[in-house]
Amino acid sequence: MKGEKRRMWQFPWQYKESLVFVSGIACIGMVLQLLIGPFDFFLLQYPVNLFVAFSILFFLVLFLLARKTSFYLWFSGVSFAVSLIGGLLIFTLIMGLTPQVLHLESSGSDLFTRLGFRQITTSWSFVLLYFVTLLSLGALIGRRLSCFRKEDYAFYLNHIGLWLLLFASGLGAADMRRYVMHVQEGETEWRVYSETGEVLELPIAIQLNDFDMEEYPPKLTIIDRQNGQPQPITKPEYFPIDEKRPAGKLLDWDIRLEEYIHQAVRSSDSTYHEVPMPGSTPAVRVTMTNRITGKVCNGWVCGGNMAQLYMTLALDKEYTLVMTQPEPKRFMSEINVFTQEGGTYHTVLEVNKPFRAGHWSIYQYGYDTNAGKMSSYSSMELVYDPWLYPAYAGIVLLAAGSVCMLWSGNKKRRKSDDME
């Protein structure tokens, strides 16, 4: 009858059934979380993840045989997709608003933590929703490909790219490894420490040829001779050394830069001269004039390093002028990389400029901060991710599909305007 109300769970399923189905998946995940703990991604390590990948593809191909059924149309339809995206969005918001931790103690945790909300990416609810989303998106792609139309190229690029990105990033998480390797200058290293402190031998070796650092010019400040506190205590003042701006003020003193040497070595007569070498340090000769008393102080100031002593300029019985340590501007490692397959690479590694050798990405990580540019070693982070290229392919397809959708939509709009 016309006014008869549709019953719940009567095909075709719509948003009500979809929301209940997604909520049921999340509840099942929470129960599993309480019973067996968080999902262990290491269970999906190679070759298990390949077996799962082929199983998913095989299931989607078989599922195509039922593509004309009401359940298939709902499973690959808009209402279920929107509900899944909404569920994932809720968990993503929780992850963004709740501090996430790597390791949790099983005892003493509250219910919120035990349900996995402080480790969203390893919670059963999130994993199950992620897996069902992968199947639903794959079913939609299969349904549209079974009725292939070349006019839908933008849809194919966009959805296949998204599916490939989710597929590679999800199943590839178990194979990703991160290590920090410390390499002494002039030596070759292939060993790292695991999280448990065990020594691991990697199928990749790094030889550090040279470590170099560029530094910003240091700053000058006035400190209390008794406690070493920069003045004034409430808001310390610093004068940045800049040869283009040689004059400035600190407290009641006028500063005048007479000479600045960024790579200086101390002479026997308490002066400095320029010597570009690893043990050099910034030094400046200044003239300080007290605006109240007219007192004038002149001399060299140096922050020092592991090779040279610092030098200060006494202003009076209470205060003295000192130089801060220069901050790193750029540090880099000239390295050779050797792979187990016989590959040899030479590169200069910098921060935010990683180097990729096979499935390994190498990042400049750190150095001996106490030694500064005299550091005898360089620390590098090594990331092993064999699923990175499929993920990149998915991003490229997704971006291309989005551009094509915008272009085709604009083309249709122009055509409709011409018809009017």
C-alpha cells in the first residue's frame, strides 16, 4: 500500500540498516579488544600479508557473481559507504583529540584505554571498519568495471587509486621497520639495536665519509657573575651578532662590534685569528660603553667548544658579557650506502632530504649535540617499507582521478551553458 511504512531489514537496505551494521562492527571490535587486547599487526608480516591480499582479491572476484543481488548493491552502495566513512571519521577524531601512546600497561588501565581509544590504529574496531571499507570499495569498483564505460575514466582512476592506497598502507604496516644507526666518521656500520636492546644486522651498510655543519652566528648577552643567569631575569635580552648591524644595546650598555670571526682560533696573547678547521669557534671583539657611567670595556668574547676555552668580557663587579653557543643552521653527512644485492650509492644526506636505496629510506637523524660540528659520528634513521611504491601509485591515481573529475565536471557545465 502507498502509506505502508517500510520495515527494518527489508531490502533494499538504506541508511538505518547501514548505521546499525557499522555500529555492530564497532561493538564487535570493542568486545574483541576487551577479550584479547589490541590487534597485533605483526601477525600480517610477509608472507601472510601477501596471502591476505590474494584472498581479498579472490573474494572480490567471486563476489562479482552476486553483483545483481540486493545485498551486493547495498554493500557497494552509497548508504553503506557513507556509514563506513562516518565510523572511520569518528575514530579518527578520537585519535586526534586523545593522546596516543605506543605501549600500555595491561594493569591499572581505565575502560576508555582498554577499549583501544589510546591506540586507535591497533584497536579491533578501527581495523574491522578499515577492512570492511576495503571490501566495500573494492566491490563498488568491481561492479562499475563489470559495466565498463570509457566515459567513467575519472571514477576509475579516483576509486582505484584510493583502494590501492588503503590496500598498501594497511597491509604494508606490518612490514615497516624503523631503526636508528650511529656511524663513526671514517667507518662502516650495518648493526643497529632493536627496541629490546638486541643487536641486529641489517642487509644494508652505511659508510660515513664526512660530517659537516653550518651554524648561525651566535648571540651576546649579559649574565650575573654570581649565578650565571642572563639579565634581566624576568625577560633576558640577547644581541644577535650581525656584521651588517654592528651596533646595539644590552641593559645599560651600548654595544659596538669591532671584528667578528666565525671560524676563529685563540692566539697566545688572548686574541683570535681566522683558521677554518674542525676545532674553530666563533669569536667577536666588541666595545661596550655604559650609558650611565660612561665606562668603556673592550675585548674579545668567545663561546668556546670542546677544543677551545670560552672567553668573557667583565663589565663590572656584578655583570659580564658572554656569547651563547651557535645554533645549527644545516648539518649533513657524506655517505656511501651498500646493499646486500650489491648496490653501491654515494650521497650527501641532509635533514628533510632523505635518500632511498631499494626499499630503504635513509634520513639524517642527529649527531653529538655536545660536540656540535666536531661530532665524531652521525645518527641516521633507516625506514624499511616495501609497500611504499604501491602506496605512491595509489596517491598518483587518486590525484589524477580528482583532476579528471574537476575537468570533466567543468566541461559538462560549459556544455550546458552553451545549450542555454
